[in-house]
Amino acid sequence: MDFNQSTDDNLFDHARIVGKPHARIDGALKVTGQAPYAYERHDVAAHQLVGYPLCATIAKGRITHMDATAARAAPGVAAVVTTLDIEPLAQAKSNVARLFGGDTVAHYHQAIAVVVADTLEQARSAAALIEVRYQEEQGVFDLDAAWEQQTPDEPLSDVGDVDAAFKNAAVTLDEVYRTASQSHAMMEPHASIVDWSDGGQMTVWTSNQMIAWTRKALAKTFAIDLETIRLESPYVGGGFGGKLWLRADTVLAALGSRAAGRPVKLALPRPLVFNNATHRSGTVQRLRIAADAEGRITAFDHSAFSHTLPGGSGENPVNQTRAFYAGASRRVAHTAIEMDLPESADMRAPGEASGLAALEIAMDEMAEKLGMDPVEFRILNDTQVDPEDPNKPFSDRHYVECLQKGAADFGWEARNRTPGGQREGQWLIGQGMAGAYRGAPTMDSGARVRLQAGRLVVETDMTDIGTGSYTIIAQTAAEAMGLALEDVEVRLGNSDYPVSSGSGGQFGAASATAGVYAACLKLQEEIAQRLGMNSPRFEQGMVIAGTTEVALAEVADGEELVAEDTIHFGDFKDTLQIGTFAAHFVEVAVHAHTGETRVRRMLAVCDAGRILNPVTARSQVIGGMTMGVGAALMEGLIPDVERGFFVNHDLASYEVAVHADIPEQEVIFLDTTDAASTPLKAKGVGELGICGVAAAVANAIYNATGIRVRDYPITLDRLIDQLPKVS
Amino acid sequence: MNAPNSAEQRRDQAPQDVPRSTVTLIVNGTQHTLTLDNRTTLLDTLREHLALTGSKKGCDHGQCGACTVSVNGERINACLTLAVMHEGDEITTIEGVGTVEHLDPMQQAFVANDAFQCGYCTPGQICSANAVLQEIAANIPSHVTADLTATIEITDAEIRERMSGNLCRCGAYANILKAITQVAKERA
């Protein structure tokens, strides 16, 4: 199905099931512990062995010597493969550092051996017996020291006359903001079972967001035929971008399986996840804003730096600045500085979350300089067209309504207006807000539907990483075919199924449901043809044309009817800016003596097109808000700038928000639809939810204390020397 | 390359064997006598030897709570304890809490309140949640209990504090609180 123009009124505008609240159809499996995650699939392959990785303990250099004799002789060991045993593996485009093979160490905790044994205890113990000697090389590990010496890359965009705008501005801002490197820290570590016992057919049971990409990456990495690889990932214990790519768990399990002649399962031990796998790069961002005396923005100048291994792209935080607010002139640049820290790559709202963390503090600062309400300042600078290209309108943008609705519901009028001016006992109270803007891309997405005696089975390689894919796909198919939700079974995450968008970049829900709808339309055509009907309706399990009604259960005479299709999104979308928008409002209490910050309440108002299931969409948004609180207050990978690794590489020292950190969270979805997005008029919300949150918290802390912190995370040490004197 | 064909053969050929012990555990009401490598955690015993994979391994270091189970009526992190330390102990895992066909009230409340997303931390959250209500009922104080002499009330703050050893990276905390509160009210 080609989606080449904005859609008209269609069945989703009169939906019975889509857009309505439904509990997750995979819920019972998850709450009983019966949903099978990658490492625990005892049933899929007999005689599984256990792999354990050994990882490099230098950040840069080469391995001069490895001795695995003792490991090979240790109890229970079936095989050891060291990185010196094989040639460097090829690198898929998505991997910046090679995953295994050869003597070069490109980053700390890069995998250098895998030990395969009968049990985890044996494999782990044997891995510790491998002797490794290195020739260490000096690396570069300190972004904060590097960025000022760095010649910035050419601007990604330079429109209008930025320099003149700053010269003529009534009010300007020029500040530097820093975001910390962050870990996805999904609860299920990277894990795979691989059966490559005969070195021929490779079967992979893994935890991965993108089935087709990862299958291709495996083919490239091992230089084998794509057709020999089968991959399953029906349940993913969190991804957040960390499982978009092929990673070392799968590669090591594959190598271990081939060496031992048995299926091998391997999970990255948690302390290895942080430096072996990917993370979101920290950023340093210089932001300048110019405005006239009335508060109209005339220019943005946003120059950012992040780190990457050579050949990677870092964390580009400047793109939101290009289109969020009006203003005739703007220049943005991002420089990914090549450094030797572990591999930086995508994490939830890659770029957007970091950029808005800076931009939305800057907007707060500008409003204050102008003597304006931060909500009013944003409303004044709203735009309905791409400010870099006024001929390119936003397809559907209701940011102003988000701001207005949020202000009204939060009680913004009653907020503290004097920074540091509201106190309850030992707590300083403040309110802050921030805006959010995240693009709404779509990707071609396929599905197959099987009509079996009136029940429908949907197959697509789409994944459910907690996002609710199982449920919204069932809703879509039930809606399209006139079935009850219970009559639809959804099968996901399997390379035997049609290639979907996969889960990433906030494109999954909108794209995959559109693909399922396309397949259902194909099935409808086939049924109509079979019954000799012209454009029948599909309602309540019946196929209806004129006065003729046939039950779906009876259209195929006991056979199975199968249809498959892919939705292709046309380039008409390039003439539009298609995005999602939100306003976040936060209240915090900061302890006047210790600087401890407690978030007291949070509100998000979101404009994200048709919400396919308000239950799962709301969970996505509160999840983003929670991760945003982490980004604001506690999350930060701390590099050892001498030895080149992240020091806090476990879940006790890399702190994420816990129950006690999270207050009441309210989410309001504006009743909007975006006909340019998909046939369902839907857009994503999973990344929108984290965008802007950290800045809203930072602005609330400023409002509470009068202390402007521009470096995340805002831990108490950044506040304590400026807090009121203890009498 | 020429790997021995069976675990038994490899064990026989190994230069030294690993110390093993026999332990009897009562798991979800069923008695299991197992001979285990002494280094085997309770979590790996459940997941690898009894194929009870509902208890999850998120960190293996007592930092995430995904492996929370009940041992003799008290919740613990199953990754932080060795199986051989539990001779005769009664262990309840998520598989013993309820089944797909017969969900426990806490499991039902988690589904009804969408108190999870990816589902990986969920069995641990549910085992902890049931234990939290028992601990409050037993008047066991927490960090946020203001008056140690009074009867402890089930408040948002008490639940949040006591659940804070169970991480949820998907960020379902607000919904988990609702689920636990709902069950507490049903029981009251």
C-alpha cells in the first residue's frame, strides 16, 4: 500500500477499538513471569551451554599476549575463543568499533574472549583464568577539556544573518550547558542464545529492537548468507535504543556455539554493559538567543560538542533548535569529537533529549531577561511553518494548546514568581515548565495476516519493547477486519515474518500499525473477490454487502486465507514538517540546607496525533517523564579521564530514578489527528515523553532556589554552596 | 573443536572437579533435592536448574530487585544468596503467586493499572509488592515511618520507600503505586 497523500476521513475516525483504552494483551504473561525473554528459553534448543565474556581492561592499545590454557582446562569448559584466535570480524555500519577479533582494543571493556562451559559458574570462573597482556596507548577521554580546543564543524544550517541579529537585538543570552553521558540501563541486559553448532544455519534468540537490521548486521559481521540466519525476539526487557544494533552478546554466543558445536547462551554481566555496550554521549552546548524588546526571537546560535569513537556520529543536540521556535536567523552546528571512550550511539530521543535539556533552560532564561512569563514567551514564538523554510508548513502542530492547557491544569497562574521566594519549613518550593518537540518519522512496514476460522493471526517482525506493540497491532487488525480484540492473535519479533519498521526513533507504533492495516486491506480484497462482493463492510465478524452477509468464519471453507502487504510512505512528507509536541510542568522542593531535590508533581500535555491506546501511550509518556527526572537529577556516566572508562558501571553507582523519586504524574493527550502521518493519523509518543523534562525540572529548581544550574545532573553539590546560609 | 559430547564426559576429564553439595528446597510447595555447584545462586538454581524463569536477572548484584522472591515468608534478592544456604527453606517465586488462568489480586491489579511496560522487572515488583503489604501489616517500620510506636498506615510514601529496591527503567512507578494501593484497599 502506498501512502502518497494525506488521508481523508476513514474507519479510524469512527473507531470501535483503536484509540480506546485496552489493557495489554500480553499482560497476563508478563505478570506471571511466563513471557519468554532471550536468556531463558530452555525450550528452543536442547543441550545449551553457557558463555561468559572476557572484556578488555585498557581503553586503547593492542593485546600482545593471551594465554587461555588454564581456562581451557578448567572444569566444565567446552570451548574458549579469544580475539587473537580469529581475524577481525567485519563491521556492520551500525557498529563503530568492531565487536570481536584481532589484537586492537578500541575501547574499555571491548570483548576479547568468550568462555563456553556447562554452567555459568564454570564459565565465569574459567574466564578469570585467561592471562592478557596489553600494550597501552594514550587515549583522549575528557570532553570538557577537548571541546574548547576543537575547531567546530561547518554549521548544519545557517539561515538569515545571525551576527546582525545579535548586534541589533534588545535582549541576548549566551550560555554554556552540559549534559552528562547516560546509559540506557534497561532492566534486561543484552542477551542471546545462538545455535550455530554446525557453522551453517544460524538461529538466534535474542533481545533486540530491530530484527531485520540485526539479521543483516550478522550476515555482514560473519560474512555469511542472510538466508542462513533466523532471528527471534518476541519479548524485549527494555531497549531505549541500546538494543537497536547487533552487540557483543550475540556475536560471542555465535562464536562460542560454532566452537563448542552446541547452542550457547550468553548475557552481558551487568557491570560490563555500561562500557562494552553503547551509551548516550554527554554534550557541551553553547547557546545564544537574540530577541527584540517585545520578546520576539530574532536569532538562535547553537553550537554543540559530543564524543564518539572514530567514525561515529556522537549525540547531535542541535536539530530541535532548527524548527521549534520562530525567528528569522539561526545557525546550528554539531561537532562529534573523536575520543576513545566507549561507543556512543542512540538513546531514547537521541539528540532531542540533550538539545531540549539545554534549549529549554535557555528559553526560561530569556523569558526572565525579557520580564515575560515563560509560557507566554513560548506562545509568542510559536511557528506553524519550518522557520528555515517558510514554504514548509507543520502538518499538524498544537504546541500553543499544550502550553495553555498545561498552564491551566497545573495552576501555573498561582506559581511562585520570585526565585527562592516560596518556602515550606526547610523546603524551598518551585515550579518550572519546558516545551518539547520531537519529529514523527515513519518507516515502511510490512505484515502478514492469516484468517483461520474467523480468527485472525497477525505476523510481523515488529518488536514490543514495552511499548505496547502487541496490543495496538491487535486493536488495528480487529478494527480493520470487524473482529473483537480477543479474536486477534499477534506474533512479533521473528525474521520469518514480514519486515516491519521495528522499534526505534518513535516511528514504531505509527508505522507498524499502518503496515498491519495495509495487510488487512489486502485480506479484505481477497475475501471480497472470493465472495464476489463489491467493497463489502467488515463488521462484527461479518462480511456485509447490500443484503448479503457472510460470517468471516465461513468465507474460506475451512481453509486459511493469507494476505501480506507493506505500507510505503511517499515523499510528499518531505514537503511537510511532521512532529509531536508537549509542554511539561513540574513542581519541586529543594531542601534549604542539604540541596536535596524532590520532585513533587509532574504534568505533561502532549500533541501526538491519534493516540492508538491511551493506556499504553500514557505509560510511554510517564516512562519518559521518569527517565527525564533521572537525567535532570541523578543520571551521569562519570569518565575516568586518565584510564578512559565509565567508573560507575553498575546499577548501584549509575543511579536511575526509583519509586521514591517519582511523584504523581499526570498526562493529558490533546485530541488531535495528523492526516499526513499514517492512515491511522497517528504519531509516536515514546520519545516525546522524555523531551524537555530535564529542563522543566531544572527550571523548577531555579524557581525554588534562585540558583541557575546549567550542568546536568543537578546533584546537590551543584546547589549547596549557593543555598541560603544556615543560621 | 573436538569438544567432549556430554557434560558428564567433560566433568570426568576435568583436572579437578568443582565442589558440590546436595540441598533440598521447597519451591512453590514442591520439594526439590538438587546437587549443585556450591557457587550457584538461589536465582540461578531457580532459573537454570528448575526452569523457573519468572524470577529475572537484571544485575546479579542485588542492585535492581528483578529477582525478588519470598524465602520463608520474607522477600530477598535471590541473586545475593547461594542455594546451598537454603536447606529446607520454603521459597515462593512468581510462578507460585498466580498463573495466567488464575492471577493473584496483585497480578490482576498490575494488569488493570498498566503497572509495567517491558515486563522484565515485573515479577520482582509483584513479589515485593505483596511483601510490602505484609511488612506494613506486621508493623515493620521503614525509613519514612515517622512514629515507630504507632500503627503504620499504608501511605504513598511508605509504599514508594519500601518498593525502592525494585528498579523499573520503563518508569511505571506511578502505575505500580496505583496497583498496590488498589490491592491494599481491597484487602482493607
